[in-house]
Amino acid sequence: MKENTPGDVSNSLLVGAGKSRRLSAIRDKVQPQAITVERQARQFATALRPETQEVLLQAIQLVEQHLAKILNAYPPGKQNTFFKLKYGLKPESIRSLPMQQVFGVLKLNSSNIGQFRRIEKLDFKGEQHPNRTRT
């Protein structure tokens, strides 16, 4: 009689790994789902200079990559809850804050962004934050 070795898992299963829809559904549910960062053309405020748009786009990409990294570390059903507990606000509300505050909340280094001072008072849309006065 043939014995199963501890490393030979496929022989110990009653149902083959690729033959059961229920097992594949459970396996897919257990594996962490990757959160995709939106890669669409951004609509910025019309008054922004092209140089400022480039700096803002660079900052937005850095923030979204960091957000995706943070959210992927949490279990799929609890991502928003855990993020809110740790940072005090929902991930969606980050997009309405000025960049200076976003970088402060997420503890990102603004020196990675060239000419950060141009965008520190702008939100993700390129508009001045409502609580700030335009200088």
C-alpha cells in the first residue's frame, strides 16, 4: 500500500484542488485581494499651471500607493474600520484634505516630492482647501 508523505498534500485531499468550485471559492476568499489604484485621467482645476499639475500628480500617486499598501495589510472586510481607528478618518475623506495635512496624517516624507510648497494647500482635485485662504 502506498503511504502519503507529509509533503505530498495533493494525494491527501479527497477532492482534487481544481475540481471543486466550493474549495476554489474558499481559497479565493482567504487569499488577500489586491486593491487596484485608479489609473484614470485626472481632472484638475483649470487654473493650475502644468508644472503644478505634475507635482500634484506625483504626490497623488505617492499617497494612493501608500493608501493601497496600508489597506492591503488589513483584512478585506475591516479595511475601512481599521484605517479609521488608526488614522481618525475614512480613506475616502483623505482626498478632500490639503496635501500638507494628508502627508502629515499618513506620515509621508514631503521631501520626496519636488517643489512640495506649490501643492501643500491643494486637495486631490487641485483646488484650494475651503478652510484656507488663497495666497
